[in-house]
Amino acid sequence: MRIAGTGLYGKCIVRMQTMHYPDRMDSTSLRIFLAVARRLNFTRAAQDVHLSQPAVSRRIHQLEAELGV
């Protein structure tokens, strides 16, 4: 770990370098999540992103597992 500076800015840089990001998070997963959040309905969200409802459900389940929620 490298400290890029001092003060608040330096602490932010250190924190960014040590955070763990999910391995599979991608723009498609984010787009699906946003569609479900916007519609509050898996079927309508699936229609919006042009996927089947089971595919959307699986992707959300994977995201929940990756994020630990």
C-alpha cells in the first residue's frame, strides 16, 4: 500500500487502493439493477433491458451474493 499524500486527500487515495471491488460487477449488472430499482418489478425491468425475468432474477441474486446482502 502506498500513501499518495497527507491529510484527507491522502487518506482517500489509501482507502481507494485497499478497497475490494466485486469481481463480476459490470455495466450490464448495473443496468439491470437500475432497471429493477426504477420499476420495482422484475418482469417490467426484464422487458426494459430485453432479458427474461428469470435472467434478471439470477443476475440480481448474483449481485446480492457478491455484495453480501
